[in-house]
Amino acid sequence: MVCKSARTYSQRNASGVEHFHEQVVGVLWVPPARARITMASSACPTPLLLLLLLLPLAAAAASLPPLPLSTASRWVVGADGRRVKLACANWASHLEPVAAEGLSRRGLGDIAARVAAMGFNCVRLTWPTYLATNATLANLPLRWSLERLGMRESAAGVRVNNPGLLDLPLIDVFQEVVSALARNNIMVILDNQMTTPGWCCSTTDGNGFFGDKYFDPEEWLNGLKTMATMFRKTKNVVGVSLRNELRGPYENVSLWYRYMKEGAEAVHTANPDVLVILSGLEFDNTLNFVVPNQVHLSFTGKLVFEQHWYGFSDGGNWESQNQNDVCGMVVGFIKNKGLFLLQQGWPLFFSEFGFDMSGTHTGDNRYLTCFLSVAAEMDLDWAIWALQGSYYIREGTLAYDESYGLLSWDWCTARNPSFIKRINSLQSPFQGPGLPNSQEPYNVIFHPLYGLCVVVKSSEALELGPCDESNAWNYTSTHELVLQHTGQCLQAKSVGENAQLGTDCSKSSSKWQLISNSGMHISTELTKNGTRVCLDATPDGIITTNPCKCLTGDPNCNPESQWFKIILSSRHTGTSILQLPSDGPWSPTSSREIVVFRPWRSREASPFPMPKQPRRRSTRYKSTSPLLLLGGSHCRPGGVDMRLVVVWLAAVAVLGLANHGRPAAAAATTTLSTASRWIVDEGGNRVKLACVNWPSHLEPMLAEGLGKQPVGGIAKDVVAMGFNCVRLTWATFMVTNASYSSLTVAQSFQRLNLTESLAAIRVNNPSLAVVSSLGENGVMVILDNHVSKPGWCCGNNDGNGFFGDAYFDPDVWVDGLTKMATMFAAVPSVVAMSLRNELRGPRQNSADWYKYMQRGAEAVHAANPRVVVILSGLSFDNDLAFLNSRQVNVSFAGKVAFEVHWYGFSDGQAWRTGNANQVCARVAASVSRRALYLLDQGWPVFLSEFGVDNRGGNVNDNRYYGCVAAVAADLDLDWALWTLQGSYYLREGVLGLDEVYGVLDWAWCKPRNDTALTRLHALQRPFRGPGLAEAAPYTVMFHPTTGRCVVRRSSSVVQTTLELGSCGEAEAWAYTASQQRLSPRDSPLLCLRAEGAGRPARLGLSCGDELARWSLTSDSKLHLAVNASSSSSSSETSNGGMLCLDVGDDGRSLVTNPCRCLSADNSCDPESQWFKLVTSTRSVAATNTMLAQLPPKLRSWKIRSL
């Protein structure tokens, strides 16, 4: 490849940065005056972030409530006095980099939009005191903050995802995060988490309590004042949490009162609008000391308390005790330690709760259901730990996976989609002052396992549904559950039968009591026999009654299907206070990532679905063994400690397995050979190679992206995008040079200082192993020898270009080919080997080409006679013309194919500066003379590299693509797109380089450009070839720019519409150059006609005039035109009265317009008028034929053309 990405990057500053000492001193860099923060500063304006490139999500965020917030008794209310429920997510920004986590993985605006789309209205944004009190730290650019910690790769990620943030001072970055949240109408609570940047919390970290090593009260007060002042005019900053989790041997009540009062007064003086939030003692688990002595402040209506509750910190043994007993006991503790404040009229904010979102931790799952029942019953304000799916660095571990994170490790998807739906009911308030359309208080029956409420469908059908659709119940003093305004009450009928409504509320089966220590079993006695039963929810969400289970004793019994909480509500029934977006990739109802609304009807039996590939579990406070210690050499056994070649075997094996069970999407992995110009299987049937390139030849010598996603997930993405094949590149030295071939993955990455990528590989691909058996319908693999010495390809003078170059010893090369062919001889998914990529340079000559390429071909065939051998040409694989006079001479037959490359930049900027029709004609003819002529001579030609800048703004590439796609369709070429990877570990000295030609985005999360991918689909299926004689040859009208074909939509025989659609539904046409007539093959009486400029093209019976004679016009022969000069439309046309087939403004309809860009004009874009008449023999969809619409008797009539 020659310079596949036109994007340029600024190089890293060569000067180093000294590491911080405890007080962050000794840094040499001096920020510009605008960015500095000084101890005397009273306010820091938030600069506009002009360079932040964001693609907002489809769903719009809910608006901010009337601000500022205040308190009214136990409630947080808006400026209008109405309840504002805090439904928050914690976003860490207090660790060593002192930047919000995730900025190296996703755009800031994208992260903020995801928070809103998941239904959260608030972020608890953490910060360390030093960010506000230490000017050197505050003014350190984000780039330098990351690089001083050795995280150059994270800095590279910020450069790609948030280029406008990279060189901003840390304090400005913090402000930009707040501003991005404001743009998405998200409130912010500033939480002072620590003094020194780092992970929180332990009793001995020096940050725990006033007077600790790093916890100077005066400095803390100064920090609070600075932050409160800085955000005084920032509307969405609604609260300041004074300090996270006070703890340690110094903690005591008297100092708590002294300093927390001082902190509260300081914040309020600096910013009287914000809520002042006070945490308790013992890691914020207790506030019971305020019972006899409340906090007395000079202001009112702004004080909120906070409490934390985790399964590992609440004193309950969730895994070894009965679940009802533990829940009841723990709730009692929580009430005594903090919940009592609500009854005393004080707001209480549960500012941290969370669980392991992998769904595999039994204790966490049980704790969570108990917590949600309390959160619903008390209608708590809360903040879940945590938003972040991973950390830059945590406790010495790079790329640490946060299993408590709402987002996945790569920040691409929801880690546990069903939890997003489960928490939805708790994101809206059930009660409180001034709820819109509020009613008199009533009861709701809440099911905490699913986050749903009991909804009445009929008197005999009750089921779980959205709490916004819940009915209003009254739970009476005599224990009836009465449906308001109906006179009907809930009744049990029999064991295992549906609960129902009835009018006789006096019988025993209508009396419902709360039993068990959890208080969540709703129980009654059956009238007939006195059997005690409990409400239960079936796997389908139907409300039934069954024998009460797990009431006490048994620790292994799971009672959660029978857990219901009768809660109080005053919101309007049938109305959602928080309207969540109904679509978009981050909405709770998105079918792409989020499970269907009723979890029991999804493929996941549990409301805690397992991730596709389980990753290492973390805990909030207890760190597991690190995967990679910063600066250390600790290794965990697994894939990274395997030799690179072994990992290669595993990767190829996974590709073979990727399409198991999906035969329609890919050809079976079988032995391929050649039949004339075609690639065929063992039965002689055409196998079209529709491949994507996946590099593994750069310095790390590992397939790109394994630090971004699991290899199995990448392979599945390949299949999902419609590719049946991967051209997997490799470097000769990986198997021939001991200094390379002996390397493990870990050693390869460590020698390049790619420690963060290595850590990421350990998270995503911890235990690669050789897969012994392959799926029958897998992804085919072509092994492409790209270079000798690992590195980027290609340059004329890189020493890898031609036989005899510095790194290109022919004997070593043949040895490498032999070893690779032998290694994969027993791997059926490896169907071909490409001998060498892009031969080039001053040494290239055809004589040596014949000598060595024939030798290489023989070596591969001898070692692995099963694979097809692919030979590349000269001049960067642009030239195979020399074969016209002399073909290769090898000892075997039916196994040789040739390859050619074709890029827009191969012809410089000709596509941008020249007339597109003329350039297409000239370049296509040149490629044909140089390579594609071999097809006519009976040799397969594989277009093994082509591609475009998938950002869509490259005019040169955009015009080129329509031409190459037309040729690829016309000749029905086998091909391999450059390229799969969205980014590289390291390319040409640039870390994390963004590959704009990649079909995946930088993070490997999703397609970079769905439109560009969609237009490939038509080329992924063969139009013709051996074994595809499903129909007599016919013509398809292919539109190369969109990758669609002309289809016919008909409401009747006489009412037809022509438009662009899937080529799988393409109309079968007959075209004869002599008559210049386009007719549906099954309806020769009809023909395609132009009706005038700007009007739809139609089928008609009048086929003898000029408006039905279609010629291939322009140098490219891609314009289908009629001569309208003699018609009434002639005055509306230019170009001599020529009308060309065109695509309407809707991007779908077929119209005719004056032909444009036929010659000369280089600024004109003709691509909407480009159509290629392609020959096909694949079956025609029956629904598209005119005969299919005729009455049965008429179908047998023989129709003759006039």
C-alpha cells in the first residue's frame, strides 16, 4: 500500500516531562497566561471547545429542571418548588491522570449524550483537591498528564477522539466535561473524592480524614471555595459534595462537625445556588451520630446528606445466608445508619451503589434486588457507581476493566443492557411536591427483580409492565389490595393459577399480608383449603400464586420472583415523568444493544445477561490481582504469553469458527481451485471472494485490534458485515528470524513500549488458545506475505520492495512461505496464499519476477497443495502487463490466480482535478490493459486491495469509487477491501493512528460509515459463474455509487414504479445494443421510457420513438441517455437535448434529467447518473416478475413483441 491514509498527525513533543512528586513540583512546562489557574483566582471562565467533533445521538435529552435546586423537607426541588429526582451516574475524574475517564476511547460529546440516552439526568463528577489548589497540576496539559504516567497510547486516543482537549490544561478539560454535560441537559454534582489524585479509598491512603497526611483542612477548604466559585455561573452544576467517604483512624464526630460545617459555609458563601452535600463516617456508611445533634448552618434549604450502600460493605453475607433474612437485616442497618434522616425531614442522597454488571456475582445480584426495593419504596435520590467501563490506570493497572461500569470496557455499548431497562422505573419520581398531574397518594406493586410493576390487563390477567402504566391500588388496613375506582380487589384462585380481580373482598384469598424478614412476600390463604400462597411472576411476566418459597433458612433458595414491594405514588397514572428516547443506539429500547422490554421473553433467561465474552471482574474497593503493573513485568498466564505464531493460529481458527451455523453468509471452508477465470469449490461451483484486509504485519506482528475487542467478536463482525473472507497479512521475519519468531505477544508489545495495548489485550483476549476443530461454514482466510521486516508498507526504498533489497532475501522469503504453508496445511479455513504484496522499487524487473515468483509458487504448492497460490505484479501491484507475452510456468494446474491493486490515489488527484467520466474511462482502460485482460485469457484476477476514505469528504476517493465499483460489478471480480481495522497499535511511529479507510471505527465498536458498507453488499454476492446458471443470462441495471439496482415496485400490472433497491430484488432486463431498448425480460411488450426532465422514468408500450432508445453515453459509458431533442422536453435539456437516467432527490426514485458532466467540466459530479448494465445468471426474485402478477390463464399466453 502507498499512503492509504491521507490524514496527517502532529508528532509528539520530543521534550520529556518530569514525574510529579507528592506536591506536583518540578514540572518545567509553563502554561500560557490564559490557561493558568492561580491561588488568588476568583473565577475561571470555561473556554469554548471549537475543535470537538461530535456526532449527536438521535435521541434528544430531557430539558433541565427549573434551577437552582433547593430542599423542601426530605425532597430536592426545582426553582418552581416541584420535586426533582436525582438519578445520577458517577463519572470518575479523580485518578492519577486527573481527567474524566474515557476521553481516550470516545468523544466527550458522545459520552455525555450516552448518559442522557440511558435515562440519567445527573452526573456525580469526581475531582481531587489538588486540581483546585495546585496550580502546576491544574495547568498541566492533558497530553502531558498522560505521558508523565507513561500513557502515550491514551494520549494518542485523546488525539483521535477529543483532539480539542489534548493540549488543554487539566482544569479546562474538567470544565469542558461539565459543559458537554450541560449541552445534553445533564445536571452535575461536583464530588471532592480525594486530595491527591488516585484511587479511593482505604483507611491508610492519607486521604481519609481531616489531619491525615494529604488531608489538610485549610487546603481542602480552599479547594472547595475555588471549585464553587469557578462554577458559580454554570447553570447545570447543582450541587457540591464536600468529601467522599470519610474514614480511617483519625475520624471522629467532633472534627466532623467542625470541618463539615466550615466546608458547607465556604461552599455556600462562594456559590449560594448549589446544594451542599455532606457525607458521613466509616466510608460514608453511617450518619447516625447526627440524631442527637443536627448540623446547624447559617443558611437553609440547601443541605443534603449522602450515604453509600454496596453489597460488600453493608454487613450482609449475601451468598451464604437466606436472602430474605439478609435483606431484612441489612435494610434495618441502613435505616439506622442513615435512612432515618428522611423521616426527620432531611434529603438523603445515596451517592454510591453498584454491582458487578457481568451478572455472575451471586451476592451482588441478591444485594441489588434488595437495594432496588428500598430505592423504590423510599423513592430515593441516587447515583450509581459507575459510568466508566475502564480506567486509564487504576491502582497501577493500565486499562483496568471496571465491571461495575454502566459502559463496556471499550465505552462502546452498555455492559448490561437489561439493567438499563431495569433501572428505568427508578429514574422518575413516584412521589414528592408538585409532580405534574399528581394524584392523591395510591399504591403501586413493584417487582424489583425486573424493575416493573403489576399492570391489569383484564380481571383474569395481571402481568408485569412499565411502572408508568401501572394501575392505582389501595392497600387497606384490613389487608386488601383494591384497584382504585373499581370496587375490585386482588384475589388468589389456586396454586399455580393466575392472580385475578374479584368483587368479594371479604374472603380469605383477598387478604394479603407482607411476610418474611424482607417484607417482600405478599401472601394470602386460599379460601378453599387454607393453603398459604404468595404472589409470583412467571418467566413470561404473568402474575400467579404459588407456595411461598425461601422464607427463611435455605441460603441457596432464590425468592426474587416472589419479591414485590408495595410502594406509595402520587404521579399521574399512565404518564412518564422522564420521557426516555424511544430509539437510537443508546436508548433503553434500542434493538441493537438493549434487550427487549420484557426480559423473560428475550433469549436471556436472566435479567443479568452474560457478556458475549466474560472479562475480568473488578470490585469497587477490593482490587483483584493486576494484569499489568505500571513499570513492572508481572504477567498472567494466557494468550499474551504465547508465541506470536501460536496466537496467529488461534486467530485464524477463530475466523474459521466465526460463521458457524450461518451458511448463507459465507462459502463453506473447502478446498478451492481455479476453472478458467473463476475460483471454484470442489464441486466446480463459483466461490466469490468478498474479502476484507486485516493487517498483522506491522511492528507488533499481531492482528490489529485485539486490544480493542475480543478476536471472536471481531470475526463475528466480519461475517455480520457480509464478508466471507479475510486477507490476513504477515511479515516474513515472524517465522524466519529467531529474534522475532521467538517473541511472545507480551515481549513483542513490551519492546515497543505498547504497555497500554498489552494491558488491553489482556482484558479482551486473555487466553487465546489453538482451536482444534473448525466450523463447516467459516470465514475463509488468505495469507498475504506483506513485507519481510515488520512495519508499514510500502515505500520504494523501505528495503522490502523487491528481491535482493536489504530485507528481501529470496531464500529467506521462500523459507518463510514454506513454513507458513506447512503451518496451515491442516487448517481448512486457509484457502489461499498471496506470495508477496506490492513488489516495487528500483530493483524490480520482470526477469527476476518470473524466476522467484515461480519458485515461491512451487514452494507453497509443495508444502500445501490445497491452497490457491496468488501472484502479485510489479509497480505496487499495479502492473501485470508483462504476462501478456509470457505466462508463468509452474508444475501444477488449477491453483494459480493473480492479484492487482487499484486505489484512487494510484492516479494522484486525477479524479478530483479531471472530468470524472474521462478519468474513469482512461483509468479503467489502463487497469484492464495492465491486469484485467487476464480474465479474458482464462486466469482469475483478484482485486486484493481497493478502498476509500470512509469519512466521506475525500472527493478524489468518492469519484473513484463509482468507477471501480462499476468495473467490479461488470466483471464480477473477486476482491478484498482495504481495510477492516479502525486503528493501529502503532503505525509509522504514530500510536493509535486512526485508519480512515477502515470499515470499523477507531474503537472497533461499529462500522465507520454504514452507507459505505451498505453499498458493498451487491458486490459480495456473485452475479454469475460456474454453478450459478440459475437463470438465462439477463441484464441488471446497477447503480455503483449506492450499490443498488433498479427494482420494480408494483401495486398492479399497470401501476409500476421503478426505483433503486437491493440487487437481490433486481429486475431482469433485456438490452440489445442495436435496438437500444431496455425491456423487462418477462414483459417484452414493455420498455423503459423517459417522460421528460425531472420526471419519473416509466415502463410503457410505446417503444418506437427516441424516448425509448437508450444509448451508453460519455467516455465512461456509464450514462444511459435518450435523445429528447425532438420531444416536448427538448427545451428543458442541455447537452443537445440528451436526457440521462438519474436518481431522484429522495435518493431512491428513478427519474430522467439533462445529462451532466459528459466531458470537460472537472467540478461536476456525474455519479448519480452512473449506471452499469451488468450480466447476471442468478435467480430472479419471483415477486419482481410481471408474470407473477398476471392471472393464471394469462401467464401461459405467448406474448410477441411488435
